[in-house]
Amino acid sequence: MAQSSAPSSAPSLTPTSVSAFVSSRSASTIASTCLTTLAAGITLLAAQSEASAAFVNYTVVTTCITNSGQNLVRYEVFANFNGPTDTVLNVFNFQASGGWAAHTDAAAGFWHKDNNDDSPGVLSQQFGTWAPTLTGSATLNRPFDSFLLIGGTPASANTTTIDGSWTGSGGNPDGWNRPTFPLYNDLGWFNASPPNLQGRVGTAPNTATTVKLGQFILSQGDTAFRTYTLRIAVNNATVSSPVFSDGSFTFSGQGVLWYRDLDGDGFGAASSGTTIQCTQPAGYVLNNTDCNDANIAINPNT
């Protein structure tokens, strides 16, 4: 089930050059190689086509799953766009809404099943990595693993990497090779090879309007604070003007959002009531499409 939230503007970030783009991230450290890569990538994208850079919102797709005896919920986060060539360069300032200090529980509780060095291929909350290159088996690992990316397939060829914010000036030498998030309010990740268009809408497996930014696995019944904010930088075909937007997304922890179907016609309505759980409750459906939930004769099929 998909849920979304609209972005807010970021008027304070209006860089006029690639250097300004990097300096605007004063809370984060980006290696010089990152700057070079982004500059080259923006130039190439500008030459290839024009992107509208119109970020719409973040959408979360929720699926209830089971693995290794654990009842889990998978949350896939997508950035949504309305232009045919919109391209994600990087995301940053990832944190719990209000900051990690206010919600330290939001940084932990994630399940991983990847090829980390400590416990490869084992579902675990104690060991794991956020690297998409280490997800491992597409069937045995990936559906049950938490990872981050800028589009593309979470496999060895994915060119997503983290920026310097993860190390905290040496306080977190493991970077993203850990199962939880370090409590730094400027966490970010980027496509290290923008010319491959991995972050562009329409470049498979991205859809014509979405780019996947992460997958998060939590226990069913998770009660931690789970609203996060994230800033996104999108190419608009001008070297001097990446476009920035802020948005937020929430993981319910309880499962899928269901809509009450009062008239029993197979079509629900949010106005009739909603509930969140993994198993379908009696009298509820997944769709929110009934304009008159009090009359069985009036629904999208009539």
C-alpha cells in the first residue's frame, strides 16, 4: 500500500555553481572525488536532455513478509517526479523528523539479510550494511534486506555510495557498514557515476515517474518513532542549478493501510474508516475509491 507526503520548499539552498552546491551542505563533508563526479555528471546530463527537476513527493510502498520465523514489514521509499528526464543526483540531511537526538529509537530496529562481513546471508538486527552492492541473492536476501540507493538495481553494479557525513569526523569509521544509523543529522548518499543515468526516471528498473531511494525492513508491531525527513537534489539540465526539495515519509510499523467498505461492494473509503495491520480485517479493502460507501449501487464499476 502506498502512502505519500508532499515536499516543502528549500529557499535557503539556491546555489549558483557546483562549488556552491557542495558548500551549501556545510553540515556534511563531501570528498573531492564526489565533487568532481557530480560536476561531470551534471554537465553530461545537461548536454543530453533537459530535465524538469520537478520533485513531487516521497511514496512508501508497504508489504507484509515473513522470513526466518520473523513477521516483518517491508517499506520501499520512492521519490516521485512529473518530468520525463528528472534525475536524482543525491539525497542528504536524512534524519528522524525533529532530529535524531529527539528520537534515537528511529535509528535502530532494522533487519538486514545481506553479505556483510560479520553474518552474511543471515537475517539479523545486530549485523548488516546499508550498501546496495552487498544485498546478495535477489530472491533469498534482497526482499528481506534494508539498504539505500539512488535508483537502479541493488546489486554489485550499483554505483550508489555514501558521503562523508556518515563518518562523523571519525566517530563512525564503519560508515554505512552497520545495521543502524549513526546519530548525525546530515546523512546522505549519492550516485557516484551520474553519466550512467541510474537516478533518472525511466531508466530501468526506475519507472517513468519514480526512483527508488531505499528499502527498510522492520518487525510487525514495531512501535518506534518512524517519521523521517530527507532533502533531495535533482538535475534540471543546468550545471549551475541543481534543484533542491525537502520531504518526509512515515513507516507505520503495524502493516498495511486498509479502508472500510461499509456497503460491501468491494470498494473502500477513507471517510468510512481505516486501520493498519498485516492481515485483511473483515469489512476492509486495500482501495480508497468509493465515492459513496453507503450505497452498494454506486462505485467505480457502475
